[in-house]
Amino acid sequence: MHGPSPHTVHPFKGAQHTVFLKNVITHPTIEVGDYTYYNDDDRPEDFENRNVRYHFDFNGDRLKIGRFCALAQGTTFIMNGANHAMGGFSTYPFSIFGKGWEKDFDFSIFHREARGDTLVGHDVWFGTNATVMPGVSIGSGAIFGAHAVAASDIPPYAIVVGNPGRVMRQRFDPETIGRLLKIAWWDWPVETITRHLHAIRGADLAALEKAALDAGPQAG
């Protein structure tokens, strides 16, 4: 047994509300890794249109989500198109409506004020209605509580709650986190992951490191 195929849209029987996201993404500036899923009672297949907001081509910003992430209903990514120019007296975006309102406006201001790409690591769990603001980087193994809002970078294996989001605690001590990031089990071939699920799901770090030796040069 090699586990489910990452190329299926609905990954298990009766999973009409759950999709492996990579198979429903069409936008070239959104990248999602294998086995990352989104669950929603209403049209999970429309994630890139409903949950990735203000993602305009002229900004060129990218959303990248790693492997084995779990996204609950309402998980939302706010992209750089949500930003308005703040150098003048009004933040109203007159220029985008054209008909003369775009005259003498420097559209490059949107690029200068952009906060860059939004990057999500691997094995990140997003609770219901979690929100990620533009240009935020989220470390692997992080957990978002329901309705948490990340406006700044989140370290690996952090538990984030509230609005604005704050790190309530780290899931493990710094040494353990370092060893887990070095193991990077999410990069292993799926056959190796399947063979060592007991170690990945368990709490024995030595067993997981031993499994990593089996992954060897195949990993990554």
C-alpha cells in the first residue's frame, strides 16, 4: 500500500466537501503541495476564487503552500491587491476605475508597497476561518486556532491564536524543533512515509530519526 494518490480531487469515499487542493488550482501564481487538503461544506473546489482574496495579476505576488497541510473551512489568504496607496490624503483607489481617474497616477506604487509572496511551510494546520495577511511566511508544523489572523511571520511549530495573531506557545522545545525540521518527513517519497507512519504519528523522536535513515537520499 502506498497511500492515496495525490492526484485525486476528492481523496476518500464521501469526501465531496474535501479536496486535495493542488488538483483544483488553475492560477499560475498559486502553488500547492501534494496531500494538502481543504474542507468546506460549500464548493471547496472554488478555493482559489473564494479564499485567495485580492490576488490580481498586475501585482505578481505568489501564494505557495507546502505538502500535508490541513485547511479548515473559511481559511483565507489576503493578497497584496488588498493594499491601498497611503501616501496622499485619501486611500480611495480612484485609478483602478479608469475613465480619466487613472491620469497621472503612478501604478508602480502598488509594487513598492507590496509585502511580497505569501509562503506556507509543510504540515501546517489551519483552524476554521483562519486568515493570513499579505506577505506572511508560516513555518512548517504551525497550528492556527479558529479565527486566528497572522499579520506577521510565524515560526515553525508555533500555535497561533487571536486577532492579531500571537504565538501562544511552541509545540516543542527548540532542540526538538530543529531535529524535526532536519528530518523533514514531508519530503520523503510517499512509499517511505507510508512505511513509517507509526513514527510520524507518534511522539518518539528517536524512532522518527531512525525512519529518516531509511528515507536516505530518496528524501526531498
